Amino acid sequence: MKQKQQHLLVASFSILFFVMLGYLVKFFPQTLIGFDTTIQNAVRGQLPQMATVFLSHITIIGNVLSQVIIVTALFLFFYFVKKWRAEGLFVLLSGSLAGLLILLFKNIYGRLRPDIPHLIIEHGFSFPSGHATGALLIFGSLFIICQQRLKDGLLKKLVLLALAALIIIIPISRIYLGVHYPSDVLAGLLLAFGCLNLIFPYYDEWRFKWRFKSLQK
């Protein structure tokens, strides 16, 4: 019970910070100019060709279609193949929530994309970053599942390292490619972190109860 309360408290603060940042974006965007510009300049640098090619490809993993394919494949694999029903529903819920929240908040805030050179073509509003939100919610839920399910060893370490790298690199790629402000990415991460902490204790309860009742492996 105490652990559940801690997760819900973290979720509350994370979502509160997201709301505060959204308030600034909506009504006082000029207050974020210094923050956004400083980080943009540091991340973009001299735009080396190798980095541009790599990040242009890695960012595709965070596209809406890619997220839908990843979530669907993981859900089917966990739920029907491995019989990990709680894990399958955890991924499905995380991915679905990511899509719904991104669509909702982008239209609420209506922030235009940065007025700097874009290295890829993107449409729609900027705040919050859907790639950052989706990356943390989807790969974060997968990180939790792998942490719980994989046996300790080299494979587990490599898988967790790869997932952590995706969670970090995909949001950074959005700043580098010029299609998001750093505050968009920060907002997406705050929103996703809050949602993960909100969902996790309930998922953990389902997992324990269903395994105890032999409803899943």
C-alpha cells in the first residue's frame, strides 16, 4: 500500500509540473525563450551529417504508425504467445494512453513548431512532444516488464540498456531535428512519467493476483 501511495504521489507531482509548464506555454510563452534557445543551441551544434542521418532514422521509431505497430505487436506477443496477460494489457494501456493524451493536449495548447530550420518534415502542433511521451510510456513499460521478467545476466543488461537509450535518444532527436522546443520534450517526458507511475501500481496488483489465481503465467 505504501509503495502504491508513493507512485501515485510521484504521478501527481509529475502531472502538476506538466500542467504548470503548459500554463506557461499557453499564456506566457516568452518566459521559455531563454530555456528553449539555450538547449536548442547546445543540442544542434554544427549539425554534423552523421548525427543528422542517425537521428533522422531513430526518430521514426517514435512516429505514430511505428508506435501503433510496436504496441500491437507487444500486446499480441505478451498476451497470447507468452500468456503474460497483465503485461500485455500494461503495454496496450500505456500505448493507448500515449496516443489519446498527445492528441488531446496538442489541440488544447495549439503551439506552433519552432521557427528554425527543420531537418525533417513534420506537421501539426508542437506541445507536448508526442515522440517523447510515447517513447517513455511505451519503452518505459517494456523496461519495467523486462526488469521483472528477464533473468539476471548479460542479455537482461543489454535489453535494459537498449530501452533506456531509446527513451533518451528519441526525445533528443526531436530537438536536434528542429521540430520541437526543449520545453515540448520536457513536457512529454513529465506527462509520460506521471502516467507510468499512475498505471504501474495497478498493473503490479493485476500481475500478482492473476498469477496467484493461475490466470496468467
